[in-house]
Amino acid sequence: MSEVLDSRQLQAFVALAQHRSATRAARELHLTPSAVSHSIRSLEDQLGCRLFDRVGKTMTLTLCGERLLTYAQRILADMNAARQELEELTRWGRGRLRLMASPTACQYLLPPMLRAFKERFPEYNLSVEAGDTPAVVTALLDHRIDLALGLRPPPTTAVLFRPLFEDSLLFIVSRSHPWAVRARVERAEISQQPLILYSKSSLTYRLIEEYFHREGLRLTTVMELGSMEATKELVKLGLGITIMAPWAARKELEEGSLVALPLGRRLLTRCWGVLVAQGKSLTLAEETWIQICSSVCRDLKVVPPTVSSSSV
């Protein structure tokens, strides 16, 4: 591998090429003429070619010198631009925040959070990716994102979790479904219901499977969809039932097109929070983001609901 060129030697070379005088070049660089001459000799030795022809007091660039001057000016300009950009980024209120959240959180929780953050840090560069908890953990460990909003991962996961709120999962059915008409879930009918659920690779799906396994019930007919909106539309049409948090169907529940019913005598709760890579030092902006998340969740009242309907 070739030896990297010294930027100070390149500065001396460009100054000498412009002034054609070691004295004037030294004055510009706040060096002595001998220091400039030494830098040029060292650069010529490293490159293995002469950069200047010296005839008396006159200095002219050689062909090698002319070619190097083009590159040296470009390199020094790029270095100066990089320095200026980094200085801009370190100014108060400038920076970037790379976020990741579950598709459900991206749709229903993130918009007010992003709006509140932009009001406080208008010049911050924000980027958002959608991904479920396993993808979130991988992205954090690979340092592709800074913070994530999602469900509490398994305890062995090498990330930190700062809880925000808990919610409960409920059956969501169309208003014409027999359960909605009776305001009651029949336990014996649960296994026969066509169930529409989000991705089987998600942590929520695993929690649902574990819940019904403990209840001694097996979910046999499951349609997998990657969209909450599409799921709700199919449920409205009576093509199946689903299991989700009521805050993800607040509009439909309030207008009466969907009805929420309990899964059973026991609640199935999830814990949402902000995920952070272990050992990461949080910036003021990142701490502010977590505070905003907490505030927005309180305002949206995404907490376990009270459902009056009974279940066998």
C-alpha cells in the first residue's frame, strides 16, 4: 500500500506553486523558507520525482508538478469542505437522528412525535425505518440507527430498554359478528375463527401464540397480512377477526364499525419503549426524543383499556 501524502506537504507545494518563491510561500503558511524547502524535498523523495525546475531564482513546475497540482488543489479543497461541514454539524441544534419503529408505531405513534421533535430541533436531519423488534435489535447492534421504538425484547437481547407504556391486545371483530351482537366471546368458537394477524415473524404474533397455548387453545386458521389498515378492512367485511391493541383501531371503534372484546379472563399485555444499544451515550437531542415519546404516549392514552364485555 502506497504511503499517504502529508496534507502539510501538499499545502507547502500548492503555496510554492502559486508564489514560485519559498519566501512568499513561507509567509502565507507562517513557516520559515527552510521549512517550506524541506517539505518540498520530502514530498519529492516520497513521490520519486522532481516537482520543480530551479534555474537561478526562477522556479517552474515540472510535468509531474503540474499533474500533482491539480490533485493537490482538489484534495485540499475537499478537506476544507469536510472541515466546514463538520463544523456546521457540531453547531448547536444541528445533527441527525436515525430512528426505527414497528410499522404500527410508524403509522399511529410516530407522526406526533416527529412533529414535536422538529419543533425543538428544526435543523436536525431525521430518518425513519420501519421494522419489527428482531430487525430493530439487529439495526441497533450494527449501529445503523440511533434509537428505536418498539416492544420489550427478550431479556437476553444485548440492548437497553426504556419503557414508555403498556397496552392490551383484544379481539377486534366487525359490528355484525355474532360475538359483537352477543357482546360475548364463546371460548369453544375461538379455534374455528378465521384469524387475520400481522407478520408471523413479529414479537406480537409470538406473544399471541404463547397466550392461547397457555389457555389450551390452538389457532388453526390464520391469514398473515403486513398492513394494519388492510387487516381492519377485511375484518369490517366479515372475512375474519383480528387481535390488536385498541389504539390501533381507535377511529373504527369510536365510529362503531369494529368492536373490541377481551381475549379471555387474563389480559395479554405488551410493553412498549425506546430501545438503545448498550454503552451508547445519549445526546441532548436523543434524550429529548425519549421525553417526547413518553409525553405523546400519555396524550394518546395508549394504555390497557377497560372492556366491559365478558368472555367465557
